[in-house]
Amino acid sequence: MPLHTHSENCQQVFAVLSDYLNLELPPDACAEIEAHIAGCTPCVEFAESLRKTVAMCKQYQPAELPAPLGAAAKAQLVAAYGKMLAARKSG
């Protein structure tokens, strides 16, 4: 099976693929992209991969953030940082 070399058409498709998947292109541009993709397996695979990635990003829900550090924990961190700086200066 010969390796696929990306043509100028592939590069043009890659450049506007996000807009295409978001339905932000005019119908004639969509038709050109669809015509290219219909005959270009690597572009089909790339478009599907991007489509899946966008869908996963839309579903992503960040985990709940931890509670802020208490005053005692902050004091311990500041003290540890101070010790580290003092050790660097003396060493």
C-alpha cells in the first residue's frame, strides 16, 4: 500500500476542519470539503479523530477543586520554604 502524500487540498481541509465540524462554513465550502474527504482516507480519519476529540472536550467536567489551605498549613509551607532558602545560602 503506497504512502499517502498530503496534497495542497489536504492542507486546505486541515486548515478549516474545525470550522467545518462546527458548521461555521458556507455551504459551498462544506461541499468542497466533503468532496475531498470522500476520496481521501487519511483526511476522513483525521476528521473523525478531531470530531471525537471535540466531543470528549465538551463532555469534560473538571473535578471539584480542593478546599483552600488553612492558616496552619500555609505557615508550615512558608517555614519549610524559609529553611530551604537558608540551606541554599549556607551550602
